[in-house]
Amino acid sequence: MNALIAPALLLIAGSGVNGLGFEIPSSAPTNSSGQLDAAPVGVSFEFFAFPEYFQQLPLTNFCLGQLHDASGSYSPVRIGGTTQDRATYNASLSSAVSYSVDSPDDAPETLTFGDSFMEIAGSYEGSVTIGLNRRLDNIDNTIAAAKVAKSKVATLYAIELGNEPNFFTSSDPIADGKSWTAAADAASQVLWQASVGSALDETSFAQAGVFFGVGTFNVSNLAQKEEEADTTQYVRSFCHHYYPQSASTADLDELMSHTEIVEGVSEFQSQVVAAQELDKDFVMGETNSATGGGGGISPTFGAGLWILDYVMQATILGVKQLFFHQGTIGNCPYCWWDESVNAPFYGAYTAALALSGASKVAQLDTGNSRFAAYAFYDSSDQPVRVLLYNSEYYTSGTRSSVSVTLSGIPSTSTSVSALRLTGDATTTTVGEGAITVGGQTFANATCELQGTKDMETTQATAGRATFTVQASEAMLIYL
């Protein structure tokens, strides 16, 4: 049987009983990803809150350190969001940022930021993307801020010019009282890119698009306008934002379902292709489980499992990096950390482990069931890890499980080891139940792994080994 089609056939054959089989191709199959980024799992910080994350929340550096240890590279960081388009640069401001709010749970309607804002960004050793204001239509102020970013952020990757312009209205200064259309936005983006690029004496500096979801405002249309205006040289990457759920109507069962994740990510295929046709990266510049800071589903273990599967689907599609948004501190259900290390971080950490040092990832399942399987390949095109994910929804009572037989394990392996990502239930949150990766938890004060690491060992015979994965659970298997 052909190794490239065996997984799908075995999945169908095994779906009627409590057992599945997947054959691991001996080299990366044709449906595998392109060359993976060194650290696809990135973090986005809401613009006004960014200084507080790094200056007043110790877990920020501690947990970013854990992601670095897991992946072997620094996670990319993006600083932006709604408040980037409310922010004005003030060269004389001594503090990093200045604003006032009625409640600490609120985001400011207006704010200013100074040079020290960029100095904090420049202290991070990984790549940094910074979002600046376009909505207020003050290009001279944005150019001044961009010059400071260039001078103070040695690892500056890109600059965004505006955030989610599909939400701009005729009352926004940039619109000048006129209806804000996709065509108007595209014309504005290319004009600003050329002006800012000329002022910085830089090409390949802009992260373009920055659109929420997929509609008439999209990378495909913008890329065409970039070519017509001969401004593609200013674009380093294109991006969209993606939140699969709304906080008001969120459904955790749907969020973490493998079939729903496959379908949701596939909506961006044409946008990824449009970027690649111009030899530009496509990234999810801002993403998380639900809009508005997340809802009741967002701080759960199930949301962590969603992150794990979503990252795999996105990287296979061709998304270079994903930036998971961290919003207003203290009012952010989907945030990975605040005063504690929250449940979604366990999924992000496991995703970083799975992709660490890998050159390619391939999907072994058909995408038509609640069970997912992925194989990871090194730079020599050899399989090094397999990820199994059972997305069946579990809250209480008898917990179902699936027996999975992997074949094609390298003949030199007589046993394989595995880390299990598990929790008491899909709905479990930190502090209300157990969530572990390899039997360990993250300490709330330091983000350090605590407890005894449990690497499960399974015997391999003639290149075959069998594993049991419970509902709402994942296993990372080292070949």
C-alpha cells in the first residue's frame, strides 16, 4: 500500500471500532508543509498594555523563556491591536505610555507613547513587529514613531500601518467623511507604505493587510493593488487576524473540534497563496479563541487543545507565524498568563515542543473526524515525532479513549517515548482542576515546570507501536 494514502484508508477502516491506524511516511509526503519557521508560535500584545506586560508582569519574560526553551528559538512578538490606532507618538513623553481609563478593565480611547516604549520593545531578543497609527491620518507622526522604532529596536521585523481597517468608518479621520471601502483602504496602504518607506530609507519593512477575518478587505485584493502600484518592495509580510468564536456565543465543543479547525483554517488558503505568489510571508498577525478578550471558553484546557491543533493546521497551510493576542491585563480570559499561568499556555507550549527543530509537518488523518495525527520531519527529511490529538469533548463521567497503532516507526527504534497533554476535563481551568504536560505543571510565580516529568515508554515491534489517547487529550511521541 502506498505510504502517502495509507493513513486515510486506515482511518476509515478503523473508525467503526475503537481503534485507528496511521502509517508514518518515511519521508515528508506531498501534503506536508513548506519549510517551517524556527518559532511559529508567537505572541501579540495589545499596544497600550505592552509596557505593563514587560515591566510589571514577571510571568511575561518567564513564560516567553519557556517557549524559547521548548522551540529552541525566541518566539516572535507583535505589539499592536485596537489601541495602536488610538495612539499618538510624543517625543517629549518621559513615560512609555500615558492614558487614563475609568476602570482598570478598560482600554483607553486615546493614548500617547514615548521613546521608552520603543526601548522596552528593543530589550526583547526575538523579532518584533510594531503596529502604528493610520486611522488618525497623521502620517508625519507615524513616520516619527517609525524612525524611533528603527533606531531602538534592533530586532525589528516589520511595522504595521493601521489595525483592522475593515472596521474604519467614514467618521474616522483617515476616511475624510467618505465611505471606507476595500479599494480606499488598499490605496491608502500603498500610499503610506511608500511614504514611510521613503522616510525610513527602507524596503521590505511593512506587515500589510492587518485585516480581521476574510471579506472584501483581503490580502488577495491588496496584493493586486500592490503590484499595480509597484509597492511590493515595501512589503515584508501580509497578515490577517482570526478569531474563530465570538465571546457572546462561544462554543467550546466546536472550538476544539478537529473538523471545525480544519474547515476554519482552510478559509485562508487563497490569502496565503496570494502572499506566496509575491514571495512574501503570510502570518496570523493577531489571533485567539474568541473576540473581545475571549469568553467563558477561553481560559479552559479545551482552548489550549484548540491552540495545539490550530497551529498545526495553519503551518501546513503555509502560515509562517501565529501571534496569539494578550489583551487588557485583568480582563482577558484568553490570555496565557496574568497572575497565574493559564490553561491555554499548556497547548501553546506543547505546540512549540512539537515543532521544535522540525523542517516540515504533515497531516496523517483525513480531517473528517474528531481525531488528528501529524508527523514531523527534520532537515534530513526523516520523521522525528508524531502528534496525536483526540478532540472528543469531555466534561465528566466515563471518559472514552481511542487506541492508535502507528506503523512506519524507524526500524532502529525498539521503543518510543511520549509526553501526554491532559486535564481533568475540557472545561478545566487553572486553579479548578489538574492540567499537565508530561505529568508537570507550570508554577504560577515563575512559569517553571514543577513535578516529576513523566515520559511514557511504549515498545515498538517491527516498526509498530500502539498508544491510547483519551477524549480531550493529546500525545507527542518521539520516534
